[in-house]
Amino acid sequence: MKRFILLAWNVVTGLFVLLLTLWLAGPGISETENSQYNFWYVIILGIWLIGLRLQFNNRFKTMGIIVSLFPLMFYLVITCRAIAY
């Protein structure tokens, strides 16, 4: 049961981080002919993937959960700030 909850948590957070990373790294709405991509957001997806990998090693499971929470919390904070303003 614990393994299923961990897997479901990783799927939900992974989809959230992946979709927001693709959206923020993309060109967005541009009024010029030159579209700009911001690939720095892909680093956030990489951090989440490192945390995912650490979660499936028994020695580093807690560290993996903490590392994978950083991208999720970052996106939740910027989403809440965007809604508030």
C-alpha cells in the first residue's frame, strides 16, 4: 500500500511539474516574430527527476522525497502568487 501511494504521488506531482515546465519553457504568447524559449525551467524538471530516482533507493528515500518537493513547492508558490495578483 505504501508503494502504491508513493507511486501515485509521483505520478500526480510529475504531471504537474512536467506540464508547468513545458509551459514555462515554451515560447509563450509573443507579439514579435522571434519566439524566445526559456530552457532554464528544464533544470527544475531535472531536479524533480533526481528526487524521483532517489526515492526508489531505500537508503535515500527520505532525501528523494524532500528533493522532489522543491520543484512542486516552487510551482505552487508561483501559481498562488499569479492567482493573488
